[in-house]
Amino acid sequence: MESATSSYGLLRKLSAGLQATLLLACLFVSVSLLWWSTAIPDSAARQVASAIATGLLVSASFGIAQAYVTGRASTELLRSAVVGEVSSSLAALNKSYFPTHEFQPSPRPDPEFNVTINHDLGNSSVVWFQGGSGQYAAARLLLNRGVNLQVNIILPDPRAEGSLDGRADYSYRHNLYREASIEQIRQVTMNNLSMGIVGLFEARDKCSDIRIVLTPMPSLDRYEIFRDAIWVTLFSDNGTGMKFPRTLRFESSSVIYRIQEAECLQTKNSPRARVIELPPRMSTETKVGIYNAVFGAQMSDDEYLERRSRFLKFADEVIKSYGPHTR
């Protein structure tokens, strides 16, 4: 933009210089002819010289007026071009670095948040999720009507030491569970992850496929990547003190979208990650086997069915909190 503006300005200056030189020459010639015509006696030559001088003078005057008007028009055109270019550059900058939506910390789900994120989910064929438990994402997937939806869920590996400490520390620092010790909060965090895994089993029939990626080094912040946007929930934002921290939505053309999409792919392909693809039409026995492989546990079918019942009750409460627009 700067190069084009500079070139245009240089050409404009050269054009104005040539116009000024030509007009000055016309004025000089016309004045010289008028002076010469007064110095010669009355004759045809005097009349011709006077007529030519008068014509040149009128032409020079008209040229000056035209150059002034053209110069003003060129200036306005240049200003409009620069303003338009700057406006488009700022718009592109806003899309690259600034969020389209910002949701403030809240102790309970925000209906507007859920309406907007469910709209993004409905327009997507591929979804990436990176978070601490995935229980709310699993509940949201129960509402999915896109049969071709491919879901990639990145969660902490419960068999890796310290993988859940970040989320547990957030809950402890912000006193989300009053009078609970850090060990009790760690257990709650593990139970939330368990709820998320069970919920993903229930959501499997709502999607084309679900892939669970278990990583020993999870991100503290939550990222949800859709076709048109990325949602960033800032558990790393100190001072919020709420169960649902501040969340930002960025467009798919943003820098953070490209960065996090690449990071999710890198996490999935890491040799330290465990990748589990959920098969379609899973029996209870299959679900229990996968659950035990995830957690390194020995859960019975009855214990699994009890956890499934708890998740479905949780999901029903979550969906009701979304409001009528999301059901």
C-alpha cells in the first residue's frame, strides 16, 4: 500500500510540474505578444498578434482553473483510496488478532455462549477439542445433528502422573469446592474426566467418528476448534474465581486458529500420546473395556452403567441450561 501510494504521489507531482511549466510558457508567450502588439503600428500583424495573445491568455487561465479542479479531484481520489486501504487492513487485522465475542467469567453456563457455540458446532464437519475433562463437550455432542461430524478430543492421560494437576490447581486456587483439600479436588477432577469419557461413549452414535487423544502434557486452557471459529476458555487467567472462566471466540482466519490447529495435530501425532478410536455401535462390554484401558481400572458392567446414568442426568441438566434455542 505504501509503495503504491508513493508511486502515485510521484506521478502526480511530475504531472503537476509539467502542467505548471506549460501554463507559465503560455502566459509568457501571451504577455510577450501583447507587449509586441502595442509596439507596432496599426496593421494586420498587430491584430493577429493581439488575437493570438488573447487566445493564449484565455487558454492559460482556463488551464489554471482546470489544473486546480483536477488537482482537488486527484487529492480526494487518493485520500479515498488510502482510507479504503487502511480500513480493509484494519479489518483484516481485527480478524487476525482480535476476538469476535468475549464472554465474561460466570458461576453458571451462559445461554448466549451456548447458543453461539452450538451454532458453530452445527456448521462444522470436523471438531477439535482440547480440555480437562470433556464432559460439557460430550453433553453438547448429544445435540449434534450432523451425521458426518468427525470429533477429535484431546484430554489429560489419567495414567500419566501430574496430567490433571493444572485443572485441580485452578479449582483449588479459586476455591471452587469450599473446604475441600487438594487431594479431594484431584479426585473430583478425575471424576469429571471419567464423566467426560463415558459421555463420549454415549455421543459416539451422534457422530461419524470420535477419536480420543490422551496426552501426558495437556493444556491448561480449553480450546474448541470448529470450521468457522476457535473458542478459547482461559483457565490460565488469574483472578476470575469462577467455575466458567473468561472465554474468547476468534474467526477461522485468525492467527490463534492456525496456531492451535497445528498444535492439536502435533499433540495427536506425538509418540507420547495414546490415541483411541471409538468403534460404532459399541456394546456395554466394549465400552467397559475401553474405559478400563483409559484409566487402568477394573470396572464392572454394573459400575459402568451407574456412571452412565450419572452422565445422562448431568447432560440433561446441561442441555436444559442452554435454553430453548439449543434443543
